[in-house]
Amino acid sequence: MAFSNDPLSPDQMLAVIKNGLGPSHTPKKIIIIGAGISGLVAASLLKEAGHEITILEATARLGGRILTMRGPFFDDAYFEAGAMRIPNYHYLVAEYIKKYQLRTISFVNSTPNDPIYANNIKTTAAIYQRNPDILRYPVAPHEKGKTAEELLNMAIKPVTDFINQDPINNWGIVIREFDKYSMSFFLQYNPVGISLSTGAIESIKVLLGLEGFPELSFPAILRELMPLFNPDLDFYAIEGGNDRLPYAFLPELKENLKFNHQVTKIIQQKNQVTIHSKHTQSKTPFTITGDLAIVTIPLQLLSFIEIEPRNSFSHNKWKAIRELHYAASTKIGLQFRQRFWEREGIFGGKLSTDLPIRFGYYPNQLINRSESGLLVASYTWEDDATLWDILPEEDRIQNALKNLEKVHGNQVYDQFLTGVSYSWTLNQYAYGAFSMFKPGQEMDLFPYIPTPEGRVHFAGEHTSTAPAWIEGGIQSGIRVAHEVTNLPRTFNR
């Protein structure tokens, strides 16, 4: 028997956050795997609707890829190893922040004083905007005098203009037509507009943070880039650390959480689902049976969980489990005695460079009022991240300092206090920082990623239309809670 479940509109999702799902017609015992933001949202909504909830979390903390690190830092400084900024158009996150009465601070994503260090040339964003040729990228004659943003916009404008005419319908057309293209191939062999030279593409990769991504799907990258061209775009963060959002759920869900429980097996039977796990420290086995399960962990981690019977998952789900791409990402945070960059007129914003650190982010001066300052000294993705992952921790810190010295001089050594790095690829429960499609995967895989398999339902940023963002996790948590709340306890698969 099938059950229709029309997707909720954004306005309906906002209403669910404000008002809940309403009492369930058929309260059930529901097991949720993963206490990231999607699992917490689903658990909160379903518990309020009258269901019996158990959350199995493999780690000793909440939040998944929302990870605020407070050690080994001084002066109450903290480092966002995971999600560090929230766009002002992510209304679901904003509604939960409002619901839990959290305070926010501005995340200054860019400023005219942003340093740029590329091709052994140091300049600022303002100077580069006035004279893009200062960085000496080998662009074609007709591309001279154009910034990386202008070059990119020149290439993608026919597509973005088409989308903006009718976003709801035209996005689907763009995916069907261009999902087979990588971003790099599209820019170099543009099927609908101006093709770019390799020098122009190189400048886009270095200065716009696309290095490592151009081999991925054109529509997937375009979805991330389009909001950046909106002049009204701003970012913010949660005061005191972004992990205050997942931990805001703790009072209502404390009794439902089982930390350090790694799932090892999912068994589907006619009218129930049984989950086997083990305690990650004591190795003590734990078994729980319920009416339904919601899996919120990264899809590829299911490769290491026994599924019985195996054919309770469809062929296409198994294909998605094997093939969905997760992006590598590594961050390095360094704390200094003084905010020496402020003496250079840098208050927030970012560093862009072709050195291995690639991108750095300077703190908003209101985050911490002590003299010391904590930089996101390096933020890398994909191949740029794996370059750091092969290094031991000590070498990561030393090399980050060495790169920063090129930009800020010897003072980086004089002022250095402590540092830490974090690789999402090396986190065994994350597999990567976020999901992002390779060419062809959105058409081939996405229709099967969020779909339930018998009594097992799916959530997580990879099942949403906003992968890589907290918004996507929340969206998926609301969607799956709505999906299961009024399902009957017994049904024919």
C-alpha cells in the first residue's frame, strides 16, 4: 500500500517549526540514527506529535557537522570546525534561532580590505576590483580588465537569466540539460554562451574558491554560486558558537538520546524494524525494535551497516549509497596574542591565496573583546584539503603559519599562541564535509536518495535541496517528520 505525501512548501515548513505537526493519528515507536541537526529536528517534532523516540548517536556530542571547538584556545575563543556561517535567506535556521531565543552576530564574509596573495603578488580586494590584471593571470585579450566574478558571470549569465525568469520550473530544465557537464567543462566549452580561457578559469578557481570543485556537476556548483551574486546577501553566526543551536534541543530530548552508540545492523521485518548497535567504548551490544527508523547519517556510511534483508533496500538506493560524492574539507584555526591584522585595516572578511592554505577568515571584532584573536587560517576543499590531510597535526599548524607569513610577515610567529586543525574526511562518522554531485548524479541518483525503503526513512543535508548548509539539514528533518507522523503502524511494503 502506498501513502501519498506531498512535499511541504517553505511557508508550510516555517509553520511546522512554529506550531508543530499536530498530534499524530497513529503514535509510533521511531528510532532515529544520528543526532545531527536533521535528526534533532525530526526527533523534536515527532516527540511533540506523540511518538516514542530513541536517538542513536555514534559520538559523545550533538550537532553532526556543526562542531564548535573551544579547546585548546584562550580567552573564551572558539573555532567553527564545521558550519561557520548562515546566509540571511535561510529562513528555517532563522526560525529555530528565534524559537530557542539564541543571539546572533554578523559574519563578515568579505570587505574591500580583504588581502589577496596570488602569483606571488600581494594586493587587496579593492585594488583588484579596480585593476584585475594586477594578478597577471594569462587571460585572453577580451577577458582583460575583468575580475573573476565578472568572468564567471559572463559565462553563466544565459543560464542564470533563464532560471530567474521562472525559478520553480526552469531549475528543473537546467538540471536536465546541464547535469552532464562539470563546471570546468561548461566554462571552457560553453554550450549557451561565452567560453572562457584556461587563464580566466584559473583565476575563478583561485579567487572564488572553486578549486577542487570544477570537476563536479555544473548545476550543483551553480546552485551554490547564484546567491553570491545577490547584492543583498549577508551572513551571520550564532553568538557563543553555532553548536548552541543543536544543544538548544537537548533539554527536550535528553531522555531520548543514547550517545556513543554506533549502529551495526538494520533488520526489516513485516511489521517492525530492529536496530543493532554497540557502545563505541565498552563495545556492549544494544538492540532496539520500533515501528520505523529514520537514517540521518551520511549515505555512504550505510556501506558499513548490515541491511537485512539486503533487498529491503532498492537497487537504486544501493547505487546511491555506493556512488554519492562527499566533498573533503579541512580547516585550521590559529590563535594569536593580538589581532595584528586589525592594524592593517582588516576587520572581518577573508584572505584569498593560491598558497596551500587557500582561504582564511578574519573574525568579526565583536565576537570576542579580548586582545587575542582566532583566525580560520585555512579553509580548503577537495584536492586542496587532502593535501593537508596527509600531514600530521603539528605540520599542518607549522605550514599554515609559514603561508600566513607570506601575507602578514614574521609577526605571525611572534604573536602565535596555539592552533588546531580538523579534517571532515578523517572523521569516521562524517565521511566528508557535505554531499555534492558529480556530473550526471543529480539526474541519476537524487530521485532515490530521500525516498523511504520499507520502514526505513531518510534525512540529512544530502536528502535536501540545500546540501552543505544547516538549512538543508533542517529542511530534511521537517520533511521526514511530516512523512512519517501519520503513517500506520502496519502496512504492506
